[in-house]
Amino acid sequence: MAAEAFIAQLNVQIGNEFAAHQQYVACAVYYDQQTMQQTAQLFFDQAAEERSHAMMMVRYLLDADAEVRIPALPAPICDFSDVVAPVALALEQEKRVTEQINELTAIARRENDFASDQFMQWFIKEQVEEVSKMSDLLAVAKRSAHDVEQIEDYVQREAAAGEGVDPTAPRVAGV
């Protein structure tokens, strides 16, 4: 059985992941409206990934026979001053999620909840990748803010490289 403190905080994190999903949808909509289809798709894909993270956490709690509580979510930011702003927001969001994931891991360790600690290891690895991806995109967006085609080309090249399926990823509820 997962530790009660971990269960409580993981339920909070489920809300954080769903909020990140909505924020990425708002970013995608902004880029779509700017006719930046590659960047819009990147953010739609990021949104789907955040939803999957939330559902991995739901599945973990269900498998642990723990209570699942889906919290209310704040509205996402939908207005951006320029093409750099959504990426800057996304990087800050990923840094915040990294802190939240680290705190969850710390709770699992304090509580000697080894199964939950092990569950969190995949998310730690994922956050390193997410912060790196958004940090690189922010550098490109800042450098190319007045030439959105350069941003689009970068996003297209990165998408072509692809991430592939991670066989170590936790199961997703509902899939």
C-alpha cells in the first residue's frame, strides 16, 4: 500500500498534470492562430503527453487500491505577447513540474514507500528530457522571434528525430 502522504500529494499532482495539459492546449491554439502549424502540433503533442502522465498516476493509485481525487483546475493563460512567450511559459511550467516530481519522490523516500519511489523514477527521467526540450526551443524562439519560419523549421527537424515509445513508461489508465 502506498503511503498516505504520497497518495495525497500524487492526487495533487494529477491536477497539476491536467493543468499542464490545458496550458499546452492553450499554447497550441495560440500557435495555430499564428499559422505556425509545426509549433502548434508540438504543443498539442505535449498536451497529450501531460494527459498521459496524469492517467499514469491515476492507474498507479488504482493499482495501489488508493483513493483517486481529481481536483478542480485553474484556467490556463491564453493571451501571449509574442511567439516567445508560450515557450517561456512552458519552460517555467516544466521546471515547476520537476520540483513537484522531486517532492513526490522525497515523500516516498521519507515514508519508506519503495514502490512509489520506484514509480517516480520514470517521471524524474522524463522531466530531464522535458526541461531540455523546452530550454532548447526557447533559445531558438528568442533567436528567431522575427523569423517564425526558422522556429517552424527547427520544430519540424526535432519532430522528425522523434522520441519513440518508451517501454519503461508506467501504464496509462483507460488505455
